[in-house]
Amino acid sequence: MRRIFALTLVTLTAGMAYAHNGVKDPQVMARMQGMEQISGAFKTLVSMAKNETPLHQAKARMARDTLVLHSSKITALFEPQASDPKSEALPAIWANWDDFSAQADKLQTTAKALDFKDRAALADTLGAVGGTCRACHKNYRAKKN
């Protein structure tokens, strides 16, 4: 069991390192990893809401808790105006800090409100989380090529 856990940990760490290959600024790397945690948790919940995977209460709770935890760290991660050529963070973040911070707070609030008693409740409450992500990305994240 320990061997499987260690192998999984190495695989996940290698995957994250590859995904952020070439990022030199440690603050930017920390931001990217935090946002990756949010994305992964969101995708887990979307998969459950779409009935692609079973709705598992403990896994849904863990994903929700991951969203809440990492969304609570967004402002601290972005407060330093660190930059890196690989970063997708736009300068508008710091030019509109109050709005950006409010969006981060809203993400935490909508994540806390997630209801996963059944698929319909999850889908309904997950929409607010997704909408918050989209609103923030629209103004503060560079478009992916």
C-alpha cells in the first residue's frame, strides 16, 4: 500500500512539474499550483454532476473542501506582483485589486455553499462556482492559445 501511495505521489508531482515546465518564479509557480488544485477539485465535481462518475459523498466533500481551502489562499498567492513568461495572470489583477479580491472571496463563498446530497443539487450549486471562475478568468487571466 505504501508503495502504491509513493508511486502515486511521484507521478502527481512529476505531472505538476511538467505542466509548469519552465516557470522560474517561485511565487508564480505557487499560484499555478494553487489554481491547479482548484481546477482539479472542480473537474471532480463536474464529473459527478454530469454522471460521468458516481456521486460519492466523501469524494465530493473532499473536492469541496479543496475548493474552499485553495480559494481562501488566492489573494495571498497573488498579492505579490510576481511575473513569469509562463504566467497567465494579467496585470489587471493588481490594477483592480479590490475587484479581484472580491472575486476570490466569492469563489470561497460559492464553494462553501456546494450541496452534494444528489446530482441535481450538486449541478445547481456547482453552476455558481463555475460562473465565479469564468467571471474572474474573463478579466484576469490571459487567453490560452
